[in-house]
Amino acid sequence: MAYSSARPRAVVLLSGGLDSATAAAIASQEGFDVYALTVAYGQRHLREIESARAVARALGVVRHVELQVDLSAFGGSALTDAIDVPKDRDLAAADIPATYVPARNTVFLSLATAWAEALGARDIYLGVNALDYSGYPDCRPEFIEAFERLAALATKAGVEGAPLRIHAPLIRLTKAGIIRRGLELGVDYGLTHSCYDPDALGRPCGHCDSCLLRAKGFAEAGVKDPAL
Amino acid sequence: MAYSSARPRAVVLLSGGLDSATAAAIASQEGFDVYALTVAYGQRHLREIESARAVARALGVVRHVELQVDLSAFGGSALTDAIDVPKDRDLAAADIPATYVPARNTVFLSLATAWAEALGARDIYLGVNALDYSGYPDCRPEFIEAFERLAALATKAGVEGAPLRIHAPLIRLTKAGIIRRGLELGVDYGLTHSCYDPDALGRPCGHCDSCLLRAKGFAEAGVKDPAL
């Protein structure tokens, strides 16, 4: 296999949101050539796919794959079905909200694992965060650790003694901490999109969980959101 | 949610091959309404998708979803790329052959998990087999157990105390044992397709791992293969 540079390869899950843009910048800063994977999973709006393209271009990734996986065929989420996105929700509530997409991060990581193995990459980055988040089960450290154990058993590389490493560099950061880290690395948050329910022009609603968490993060970081 | 019957639901991964047809028949016999999932993952031939449809119809599944997930975008396998399928290979060899598709069963199980959670199903069946098989890492019992642990952490149902059960009822059977079990359950193996490299008319090559294992199974079971 021909390598284009001496840097090792990492697959980065890139949604077009603030967190994954930061995770991608961290992967690059940590010495990896970035292979960005965006999954078009049947989300109701494609605004975030456009953001993923812009972020990938700005980061200068080696390759950006957009893969169609229509999870809306299964239903069960406000993000893929005609279920209302909850607004102005109490983010401290313990329940898992309607925007949860069943097994989304398991699907995303399994696809990243497939690509990593085909590329000869040993590293996967994703921007999950277990502090300022919506309470999704597949954003917790114990989920990431369980996936890493699975990948070691699931892959040829793992069997041959070179298991994948799953990097979740934001998992214990606050949203403000993520933004500060990204700004240090030169991430242009004006290219990112977080809203679960944008209007027809792609403008954020300001009231879904994702908008609320983003606003809280920029406020706490003492920075104006360049996307607004 | 309205249930069409009193039987619980199970998601069954259905490839159109001999093993998954048998696993689906076992799920039905064990009391489940079968929701069959076939993943069109960019395999070079679509003959097995046609077989999956025929098997689903014959079994009377409640629903059959065919999901496109183009793993050929990642490359790395003789089943999705322009790499030759190995012929007349020594099946006792310890190496993982070129027909291995990186992380395929991890991707398939993650998709089945997504659908199971959306359906309110607690059970997933798949036809993996660790005895008469090609040595793929993601066909081993330890892989299945690791996925079950992951799913318990990954899903809302798992967090709420109702984790998924991953059933691999063929995992310790020989190919002949699988065939005998399926025939008892009335599986029509004439509808199934196993070959990795069929000709333009969809006829099996007789020389790939999958053809060799199938032929060995029917010979040991003392039954003529109705697909030939």
C-alpha cells in the first residue's frame, strides 16, 4: 500500500457539528493524516452534511467519505422521523430525549472500524462528550471502552495484535472547554452547524438541546458564536 | 405501539445464504415474529440479495428491510473490490482470507441493534458459525459476547435494564449439523445462495470457500443440495 506521507492515518467521524470539528483538529494536531467519515443517516435536514464538507475542506483532510445509511428505514427518533424535536428542555433531566437515534454511535463506530481496517489505520477519533450532552447512552466513557474491546475481537488487525484505539478527546470536557480547545487549534466554528431543527434557510432554531448546549458553551467561554 | 400478534419480535440478519436462512427458521420456531434485515453492502454480485427476498417470503417474515450500506467505498475485500476470490483454498489454513470484509459483522449487528431498539425488540439472531467457516474474526463466540456487552451499554433499552440478547444458534454446529437442523424446520435450501463468485447467470463457482463448505456440509449430511 502506498502512503502519501509519513504521518499515520486516523479515521475521524465528522458530523459537521462543533464537537466533531474539534475532534478532527485534535487528531491532526496529534500527528495524524485525517480520513473524515460523514454518515448521511437519514437525518431530516442536510444542513449538517454541508457543514461537514466545509469543515473537511478547511481542515485539509486527506479524504472525506460521505456514506448513505438510511437509519430512517428503522424509525424511532425525532431526528429521522416526523416526531417533534423537543424545545427548551431541561438539560439536567435524567431521561433520554426523543432526539436519541437508536444505536447511532454504534453504527458510526462500526463503519469507522471498517474503513480504518481497510486503510491500515489503527486510530479512530470521535467527538462524543459526556458532560454537556443530551444523556444519550452511547456518549459515555463505558460505551467507548466497550467498543474498543469489541473492535479488538472483531478485526483482522486486532487478532493479529494491532487493535484499534478509539479516541474520544472531548469526553470529559465541558462545551466551553471544547470551544476553547478548538479556538486554540484554529477551528472556524462559523463553518459548523449544531441545530437539530433548522428552518428552511438552514438557520438554527435556538431552542433544541443542541442549540441550548452550544449557546451555553460560547457564553461560558466568553466568545461570540461566529455561526450566529 | 401496536403489536400485530402476541409473539415477541426478533431482528434476524438475513444474507440469502444457508446459515442465515436456518437462523431465521430457528428464530421463528423459538417463538418470535421475524423482522429480517438484509444489508446490501456493495458485494460484487446481487444474487444473494435475490435469495434473501425468496427466503424471507418463504419464511413469512413480518417485515423485510433491505438497507444499502456501501462498504465498497472503503475497499479492502475481495467481496467488494476487484480482488480475485480465492479458489480451492485449504479450509484448514489458519490465515484470514481475502474474502474477509473488514468489520462486516460489527456493521451488521450495529444496524440490527438500531432496528431492534426502534421496534422494541430484545432479540437479534444471526447465522455465524465458528466451526465450518473461513476463519473470519467476527464469527467467533467471543466476538458475539463482546457485542452483547456493548449493546447493553449502547442502547436506551440496555440502560433501562432490558439489554439485547444476541442469538447465534449455529455458532457451534458443523455445516452438516446446520443443514440437518434446517431440514427439520422445513427450510428450502433451494432458495439459498452461498457462492462468493457466481457466473453471469448466478450459478455457483464450486471452488470458493463458501461453495466448498456448502458441498462438504451436504455431503456429510447425506443430502443432495437442492440449489444445484
